[in-house]
Amino acid sequence: MKKRKSVVANVLVILMSILWLFPVYIVFVNSFKNRAELYENMLAWPKSFSFEYYEKAMKKMKFFHAFGNSLFVTIISILIIVVLASMTAWMLVRANNLLSKIIFSTFVATMLIPFQTLMMPLMQEMGWIRDNLHIQMLDNRLGLVYMYIGFGASMAVFLYHGFVKSIPVSLEEAATIDGCTKFGVFWKIVFPMLKPTTMTVIILDVIWIWNDYLLPSLVLSSKANRTIPLSTFSFFGQFTIQWNMAMAGLTLTIIPVVIFYLCAQKYIIKGVAAGAVK
């Protein structure tokens, strides 16, 4: 009986996996087809696997330029989020007073606010800063980084906060007795122990920032600043859509983040579990 249940469970897992990966299959096989093949049968394999449409897609997207923009925005945003969120969470845990609890609750509460309710006020505020303070927040990669830091801080602080609770205070006290400064205690003792949560934050934020379309579409208007998700929009015209090149462009877009995820996935469950139980 147990063996039969195990077989049924495995079959269900395989079927769900196939269903989940079906859109990926559609994107991949149609990226090699010409328009006639694509409209004839979307599910069939292409007659030949030629990288012609990938070359055309890369040229039209200005792939390497867009790739550099995405890389710049993603790396700078994540570095700052990791540094500031880890330090914030550590101070909130160690302070352990009413004010620190209110601040932490505020961070958690902001995770529940949908971005769609904020995007218009956000753009108005960034426009006001540009017009009155003469700081270019719109159509600027650093302005986009600034916004990602704000939107990514809440989840990062939440994850770090749970893990910091598991670190014994005695380690920090021993380091202080040995002459270590507050800055040294954090970077030499606390931060290295936060590695599982740091990897979790990095992985989740890489997937989010790299694939995000909505916020960059609101902030970046010039072609020179476009990220990879924005550059794929060049295949969608007003009257016609180049589906085969769009599929090739989408495949090129997801390959870097899939490779990154496969290399770092072992840290996800460890980091989330460590931060959730405490």
C-alpha cells in the first residue's frame, strides 16, 4: 500500500513538473522557428535548430549593452541591500526595546503593500525631487537602484532579523572584551555567521531585480538605460509582433538567472528555515 502511494505521489510530481515547465518548452522551441512554422504548430519541434533568430534578437535588443545595465543595477542594489539590511536587523535585535520592535513591525508591514498602489505617488515624488532638488531620479540607473533598495529592504531585514536571534550574545561580548570595536564585532563575528541568510537574500533579489519589468518601465525612458526585460519589448510593435525573435530574446533573458539559481539554490531552504524558526 505504501509503495502504491509512493508511485502515485511520484507520478503526480512528474505531471506537475511537466505542467510547470510547459511555458518554458513553448518559449524554447519557438525561438528556433520562422514565423510560418510558429503559426502552423506552436507545440511541434522546429525543422532545424538554427541560431539565426538569436543573433537577430541580440542585435535588435542591443543585448550586451542591456545586459550590462541589468548587471549594474542588480549588483549595486543587492550589495547595498545586504549591507544595510544586515546591520539594521542586528541593531534591532540587540536593542530589543519598544522602539526597535515598532521599527521592525513597520518593516514587516510594508511587505504587505502592493507596488501597484505606490507606483503613481512614487513617480510623482521622484519627479518633484528632479524638478526641485535637481537630482536626476528618473531615467537614471542609480535612481532605479535607489528605489530597489527601498523596496527590497523590508524582506531582507525580516530574514536577517530571525537569523540574528540565533547568534549568541556571548560571542559578541567576548570579542568586545578582547578589544574589538562595534564595527569589528559586526563584520568579523556577526556578518560571517549570516552567510545562509545572505545567500537567500541575494538569490531572491537577483531573481526579482533581474526579471523585473514594471519598475524599470516607469523609471527608464531612454534606450541607453534599458535593462534586459525592457529591451525585449522592442519585438512587440503596435501592429505586429515578432514572436520568434521575442522568444529568443526571452530565452536569452532567463538563461543568466537560471544559471545563477542552479549554482546557489542549496542556500535557499537553509537560509529561509534558519530565519523563520527564530
